[in-house]
Amino acid sequence: TGAQQSATVANPVSGASPDLLPHFQLEPEDVYIVKNKAVSLACRATPATQIYFKCNGEWVHQGDHITQHSTDRSTGLPVMEVRIEVTRQQVEKIFGLEEYWCQCVAWSSSGTTKSQKAFVRIAYLRKNFEQEPTAREVSIEQGIVLPCRPPEGIPPAEVEWLRNEELVDPALDANVYVTPEHSLVLRQARLADTANYTCVAKNIVARRRSASAAITVYVNGGWSTWTQWSGCSTSCGRGWQKRSRTCTNPTPLNGGAFCEGQNVQKTACTTLCPVDGAWSEWSKWSVCGAECTHWRSRECSEPAPRNGGQDCHGPELDTRNCTSELCSHAAPGAEDVALYVGLVAVAVCLVLLLLVGVLVYCRKKGGLDADVADSSILTAGFQPVSIKPSKADNPSLLTIQPDLSTATMTYQGSLCSRQDGPAKLQLPNGHLLSPLGAGRHTLHHSSPAAEGADFVARLSTQSYFRSLPRGTNNMAYGTFNFLGGRLMIPNTGISLLIPPDAIPRGKIYEVYLTLHKQEEVRLPLAGCQTLLSPIVSCGPPGVLLTRPAILAMGHCVEASAENWSIRLKKQSCEGTWEDVLQLGAEPCTELYYCQLEAQACYIFTEQLGRFALVGESLSMAASKRLKLVLFAPAACPSLEYNIRVYCLSDTQDVLKEVIQLEKQLGGQLIGAPRVLHFKDSYHNLRLSIHDMPSSLWKSKLLASYQRLSPSTCELACKIWVWQVEGDGQSFTVNFNIAKDTRFSDWLVPDSEVGAPALVGPSAFKIPFLIRQKIISSLDPPGTRGADWRMLAQKLNLDSHLSFFASKPSPTAMILNLWEARHFPNGNLSQLAAAVAEVGKQDGALFAVSEAEC
């Protein structure tokens, strides 16, 4: 093939018309070579004397043509049909230069005619898809686009989609269509669209299947509406009522998210107890009347029936014959005299009662209201800083120097850790601070000799003790009554304040406070949630508190409303964790409240239990505080030396655990701890060591640093800890290996922290009586706002006014929070000054004295 030939007509066909040009009845068409099979090209023309093929500009050899002659029956003109075969080798010879094409040329006596070009291509279909669909999980009614770019092929592959091996026909489903780029589009995902989808590409050569893509259409759960509040759990007194909702609107399907939040809400309720009426004592018999009868009466008033209680049964008036048959009628003048004598007696009794009431009132007003703003009472120094000058004939009650030589009173509770000092508080026995009279009084709630093992042994009999850690290292416990007290876990920043009157009078509770390790308690976290505080338990659960206790613990969050969503979680009796409070939002219950400060949070709770602070980052700018601590052995007995770097949450309890571990390992602290802000930027924390003296030390891969020179006893290096694309923190380490050093002075020894349990007045900075007088003076609304609201403003607590106002005594809540924040080093003078500034706004608030009574 390919040899050029002359196209001359030697012997024209007989019968050919000399006046007609040939025209083609059949022209060659484009064909594809499949595998190694040759293809045939044909053309037919009339009238034609000769027909030859020309491929890629060169004549096909005459011997490669197959020629047939016939006659057109309708015209009688001669017809010539020619065929050739083209092989794969012929096309591949030209491939890469240009496309392979062939064309027919027909001759007659009048001239020549050319047919259309027919292209011959080698058909193929590659195996690998240029883009395959991928598995996805989508929410219901969300749009889905499954891309598919078929393999390269000639001719171009046709694409069809299979759903669970069944053909997807867009003509039968209006929710489905295929784009010109072969992508499958589901306008709105339905549950029925959950299936395996396969893209199929095919042409005349082969049929290719993509990897199947699993599409899961899930449904996120939604809360149903709240049920109505249930009836109060008690028919008399304080109880609970609850309402519930279910995650069925809709129910989560195919791995959809479960509803967030609590499914049960509880609130306190109080049902008035029915009081049945009871009769008072009978009155004295009346004077015998003219009809020889006298009477007496009684009232249904001791107590009177109320709240649905039953009325008294029986008569309220009783009459009887006074002289039987010997009745004598009294003279009218005698009856008048008796009436006047009775009126005079009643008048004298009223005067006496009035005098007694005035004396009682004066004695009460002569207590502490006059100068409660005097800071000397709070600081126990009793130095006068009165807001007004004292009268010469009426000295101020709070500026009188007391007799410190008089007897004292000591309140002492059973402390599980027996330590003297902070467990006792001596109060001056003057007329202001003597609620129990003179002498020495000791209040014991249980045996002071009770050891921690005895307390734990008693707790072990209770069902809730199973989830508490064994041992007393991270536990504090004590016995408390209405005087309240405080529990502290040393060196952790965790404490529990039980304010006065939080425990009902007559009740005695054994209370514990314990710190859990994270591996001991399973706290489920979802999404971007992270633990921000230690997990702390206080109990026993179910005890009745009439006022909120305050649980204080550290946290490691750099809080901001736009970066964090912070929730207080509490473990229920069933063991599940519930969100009981979202910080920054309006509380849905009055049982819990949380004040978040820079380093610690203070949780007000009327229900003891297990608590933790959990945060969910709302942006990549959200950050937690990490504390970086370096430890190393005090001596280097071998050629290997380890530097231990701890990246801890910035809370005291975690640091305490590491220090205890290092004490056992014999490590020494290298410098003071540093703080690093770890951001939610999806980048890991990294560590590297620089400036190592290569002549003395070399690195062991994934281990420690090995010393080469035995005479070297100093190691100097720089340790970098940083987060990629975040802030870095470097530690320059230079220390003597052979030198035995102790922990730095910033660590507080356990013996200096104080008693883990303090009972009664020894647990509070503010003296009990002064506290009561401040509460009684500031709780009622004052003129020009001189009440508890102004005190909250002076103490920078005015952002919590709504919570304080929801409690029976807002002032008590403020003082309790002050005690929790400032014990044991609070400045009472500053608190007294704040109270004094409130008093200056209302001069009548502290103007009462004994002389004015």
C-alpha cells in the first residue's frame, strides 16, 4: 500500500454515458478498529469506469481493492463497488502524526468525483476513572452531587449510574438527573436514597465500573415538646416536680446526632401542709345571769385550720345552771360595778403589754444595726472607723473596746485531719458577740478521734460509694450541722463551702469532697467538646440543703462568648451526664448557678453530686491554658539522662498529681512552670531541643540524650514547645546534673495548706453575728438603692443580680460567694469598707442606738 499509481482509463466500460460525472451511491464512513480486527471501507458509484481508494494522501495499491460490477436497473448505467480492508498496523504507522483517513475517487468519461473522508480510529477504553464517586453521609433533604469522570476512551464512553446494582433512570424519578459532565445529582436526599452508587462507563471496546460509593442519609434527632409539669412529689412540704421530653421529633436515624440537652427538668416545689384546727382553752365562766345560767366559750384557733385542714369538732359555747334551784337575782347596781371593774382590769393589762413590747423592741434595736458598717467588728481589731462621730453621752456600740479578758466560746467540729490552729476560733464575749451566754462551749458533732479509715468504712456501706476512689489522698470529709463549714482538698484549689443554715436545724450530715482522675470516670464528649475542669464529687447525694453550697474548682479555659460554649455537667443517679447549666444563658432552673472567673469557677448548687465543666469551641480562636513543667533526675548515675516534659491542663489538681509522681521518681523541677495557650486550630503540640553541646551529648532516637564524656556533669540546652501556626514557648535549661536540688519554693507543702475540714465559725472569715446583722440590714430595699444591690456593685458582682434576687436572702448569697473566693486570706477591711459605703447612702440604716430606744 501507499504506492502511487496513475489513474488512467485504458478500456472504458461499454455502455457508459460520456456526458455524466460519476456520483456515489455509497460513501465510506468512520470506523473503529476494535482490538486487532481489520475494518472494511466500501464505496459505490455510477456511472464509473474506475474507483480507487486514497488513504492519508496516498493511493491504495490496486491489488488491495475488491471490485464488483453491476448495472442499475432503473437507468441502465453501469455501477461499480469497491472495498478495501484497513488493519491496526496501517493505522498505528500513521498514529501520532495525524488521524488516519481514506477517500474514494471515481472516474467516468466526463471526469472524476471524490467521496467524503472516512476516519479510521483505534478504539480503546482505559481502566482507571479520572474521578470516582466517594461515600458520604448527608442530612435528609440535603442535596447530593456524586461526581464521575469516566476513563479516557475512543469513542468516548457513555455513562450510566447504578443504585444497588439497579439502573438509575432520571426519566422515572424527578428527584434525580445526570449532568453533562456525568455527575449524578439528587435534588433532595430521601431515606430511600441510602444505597451504594456505582458509575458505569462503556463503549464498543469495554465496560468499566467505578468503586461503589455508600450514601447514608441520616436524620438528626429533634426534641418533642415538653410535657406538663408533674404534680409535686410530696403532698406536704418541699418536694420536686419534673417534666420530660423525648428525642422523637424526629427520631435519629442512620447515625444521626442525638438531641443535645437534658430530657428531664426538675424544679423544687412546696406544697402547703394541711393544718387541722384545734380548740383553745375554755374561757372562764361568765357571771351568773338573771336566768340562773352562766356560759364559757372557746375558739378554733390553736391552730386555726388552714390549707384545707379540718375544722374543729364540737361546740364553741357551753352553758350550764349556776345555782341549781337556789338562784338569786342580783341587784342592777351590783352588775354595773362588776362591769366597770372588768374594764379597768383590761385597760391595765393592755398598758403592761405595751410597756413590755417597747422594752423588747429597744433591746433588739440596741444590737448591731447602729454601726454595722464599722470594719473593726469584721477584722476583730475593734478599731473605730465609724462613718459618724459618736455622741459623748451615747457612745457607738461597735466602737466600744471589749473586755478581752472575759471568757470565750469555742465551736469545734469533728475534723478528719486532726490539726490545731485553724480548727478553732475565739470570739470576744462582749454584749455584741455572746449568742450563747458566758463561759466556754464546745460543740461536737461526732467523735473527734474518728479516723479517715472509719469514715471511708461507713461510706462503703452506701451504694453511691462504689463510684468513689478508694483511699483518702484526694478526699476531704467531715460532719456538719446548721453552723455550716468548709471542705478542702490540699494543693488542688478544690473546696466546698456549706454556708450557715444550709443544713436544716436538727440535722447532722457526714459530707465528703473528692477529686477523680479522668481515667476513673467516663465522661462522654461529643464533637468539639473538651474537659475544662477536674471531675469533682461532693455528697452524699440526696441530702436536703435549704441554701446553695458553693463548690470551687479550677479551670483551664480562656473564656469568651464568641469562642466558647461552656456547660456545667452533672452525673445523674442513673450514671448519665446531663447539662444542668449553660454559662451565659438564662438558667432554666434555680438549683444551679456558676460564676466563671479567670482561674476558677464557683458553682452554686442545692443538690450535691458529681460535676465537671465542659466546653465546646465555636471558632479556631478558642484556646485552653496548658502548663508546661520540666523535671529531670537529681543525679546522673549512668550515661543516660532523661528530661521529662509535662504538658498539663492549667489546674492545680493535675500539677499536684505530677509533683507526687516526680517525688516518687526522685526528680527535680527545672525552673518555674510556664503557661501556653493551646488553640483549637487542628494543629498538634510539638517539642524540640536546641543548642545541645554536640561534643558532649548526642540524641538517642525517640528516647533521651546520652552523655559521651563521663567527666561532664552539666547539661545546657534550649527546649521549645509550640503549636504549628500558633504561639510558641521556649525553655532555656541550664543545670548541674550532679547537684541534688529540691522542688522550687513556689510549691506549697501539704502541711501549710490548713485543715481539710473546718466546722462552724472557724470556716468563715466574717463573724457569725456580724454576718446576720449585715443580712438583716441589706436584704430589705433601701432608700436610694442602699441595699444588697449596691453591695454587689461595690464587690464587682453586679452581673449576677438576677441570680441573687431569686434567692430568699440575696445578701447571704453575696457574703457566701465572698467567703468562697477569699478564704483564708481575704481582706475583711475591704469588705467592711464596701459595707460602709453602702451605709453612707442611707444614714438611717445604721442610726439606731440604745439611747434612741
